[in-house]
Amino acid sequence: MIIVTGGAGFIGSNLVHALNKKGCDDIVIVDNLSNPEKFNNIKNFSISDYFDKNDFIENLESIKKPEAIFHLGACTSTTEKDGLYLMRNNFEYSKKLLQWAMSRRVPFVYASSASVYGNGSDGFKEDRSCENPLNMYAFSKMMFDNYVRRVIHKSPVPLTGVRFFNVYGPQENHKGGMASVIFQFYHQLKKYGEMRLFEGSKEFLRDFVFVDDVVKVILFLYSGEKKGIFNCGTGRARSFYDIAAIMKKGSKPARITIVPFPVELKCKYQSYTCSDPGNLIRAGYKNKFTEIEEGVIKYHHLLESTGGYLEKIPRHH
């Protein structure tokens, strides 16, 4: 049995799909379905059980020991202003779950975030000296990373944090305004025939990573029984304008419109991210990451054909 927290979310549901493809369906999903749209992410998958995230953490002692925990559940809104909620959800919850896993010798892989690097002025290595979060969400993720650093030497089993850069791909429909820029541009094109870019978008550079690659990294780190915190990005930064130009080629009509930069995001917005892949490469990871041109086109086709959802895996009896 494998536990996936956030299993009905974006990256979590892609991981569940990948596990199903490998023939694994003894999967317990832990999530919060107060957003009912999220059920679409798991309705086609094979799982063995489901727990609400609050019921799960309150009844941990009665949970059967799993083979592994993939802790991908969190409040992922970078604009969330309730610091108490973020710390309880992203920090305290994660600590309690990790303590339980370590006491039962259960391998633990969790979602960190590249947001901890802030504006990137100090670099993007998995080191405390490079971390300078710009918002409460990033601070809550950094706090758990720091807790992991204090206890990792005591862990009797693999303990791995994965710092996701700017992930895009299927199963993010429920995220609304927090979904990737590719998702946003696609729906703007459908509705208005244009893509709306903030002023300065040619200078906003991000490391865009396709969710298929993210899942491969997660499974590599788990199967390799690693310990530590690892970046998960392509190591290449591209502009929002580049993304719009790629999508413009495949859509008609398709205009690019420049809009004012939101005042509320000033000083809280990462204008540059670029993964330093050195630690992951030294761990033995050899897979190439999907080029943005290929990934955007692949995702665009899926949005056209399924609305952006992964399809059911055929079962052979």
C-alpha cells in the first residue's frame, strides 16, 4: 500500500496515474475535496481507499504501515494571506506526518518548492544560503525543509524533498488562477482570441518543467532510496513571452496583449527561476527534460482532446 497526500491534486494525481501504469493500484489518496472539481482528477484511476486530510492526520495511529508516503498535499496558493493556515497546513501537518513515517520506518518523499529561492539573487542550489522567500507560502515550505535538515540524519529510511520549479501539464484545471501560464493562455485564447501578458513579460524568465518529468524524478528518487533535498527543473529559463509565441503558432485567432502588472504582486513575484540540476545529476538522474516547445504542444493537444485530463488506463483481465 502506498499513500499519496494531495493525490487528487495536480502533481499528486499525475503520480497516481503513473503508479497505475506500473500496475500499482493499492493506493490510498489523502486530500481535501471541498473543491468538487478535483474529483475529475481521480475518477478514472484505480485506488484502494480515500481519506480527507484532516481525518487522516487525526487517526494516524490506526493507519496500516504503508510501503511509502508521497507527501504532495499542501496549500499551494502563493497569494494566500492567512499565515496561520499556511503554517498549520504546510508545516505542522508535514512535521506530524514525517514523525509518524520515521517512527515506522516508512520511506518519505515530499513536495518542497522552488519558491523558497525568492528572486534567485543568491542562486538556486539546495542550500540555506540561497533561500529568501518572498511570500508566506514560500516561507512555510522553507520552514519544513529546515526541519527536515535537522532530522534527516536520524531517518532510518529514505527521506527526500523535491523542489518543483514551474510545473505545467494535465490535471491542473481545479487550480484556477494558480494554474500554469500555459493553462491560462489556452483559455484566454478560447474565450477572447488573445493572450494577456503582464508588462515586462519578456524579462520574466521561469524554469518551466513538464509534469511527466516531475513524476519521473519523484519515482527515481524513491526507487533509488535517496536522502536529501533535490531541485526538479530543466535548468533552462524561458520567458512568458516565449510561451505565448509558441502557443500563437498553433492557434487562430491569437493576439498577444500587454496588461499592467498587478500592484498586489510587486515585491512578491519571482521574476526569474532556473533550477541548478547538479545535486540531481550527482544522484544519478540521467533522463532528459522535455523541451518547452514539445511540452507546450503536447499539453495543448490534450487540452483540445480531453479538456486537460488524463484518460483511463485500460485494464486487461
